[in-house]
Amino acid sequence: MINDDAFPWLDRTEGSWDFIVADFPDPTNFSLGKLYTTAFYRLLKRHLAVGGLAVVQSTSPMFARQSYWCIVETLKEAGFKTWPYHVYVPSFGEWGYTLAGESWQPPARLPDGLKFLTAKAVPQLFDFPADMQPVRAEVNRLNNQVLVEYYERDWKDIAR
């Protein structure tokens, strides 16, 4: 675990990793929004080992639908193949993530001892009901920060 500004840290760091977790706060301002841009994701991709995967916290596809799909589109634009998924998190509600890399297959079996996830449940994570299906969204870039606008608009009525 690294406690530093992710953008400059990743830019000055050498090496690659098999699995990267980008669990950033939601893009509530431009300072955070930069961590969800094509520039950041391209930098992240340079540090992902061959065959590696990254997972990106992508806000709620239910409550911030356009924001969620903007993140997915931005990862694609940065050169990733994506596997969007969602899960109910008791403290947050319906929440979304995006798995990104070159290739991935759902596991046929999971490690023993898991309490909340089964191999049978995995495909359901990648199935989006009608009210969470993809919507049109622009790609988030450093010079447009459209994701911050989407996020403010998506959460406006919910977070008041």
C-alpha cells in the first residue's frame, strides 16, 4: 500500500505489477478527477505486467450511471479491454468497479473459505439490469474533466 499522490508517484516509479487496485475517492473535484483520465490510465497501463489486471473503483452504476460508464469508456480509450461489474456493498449500496487488462476469464472455482462470494454468483456481477445498462458518455481527459460534471449532475438529487 502506497500513501502518496498516485499520479506523480506512478510517473516516477519503475516496475510493473500483476494486479493493481485503484480504489480512489469518487471524482468530486478536478484534483480527484485527474485520477480517472486517459492520461492516468495510460500511465497505469505502462506499469501493468503482461497478463496483469487492474480493478478501478468506478462509483455507482445505479446512482451515478453516466459517471460509471464514463469511467469504463475512459479505460477503453486508454487501451484496456474492460469487464464492468457491480455488487451490493452494505455501507454504500449498489457499487461498480471495472476490471481492466488484456484478457480475463471468469474463474471456474474460487478459493475455499470465502463467506460472501461463490463461483455461481460471479457471472451475476457482470450482468447489468435495465436501469444500469450502458449510456452514452464522453471520455474523461485532463483537458475536459467531463467526469466531474457527470458526477455532480448524477449525485445532485441523491446527495442533498
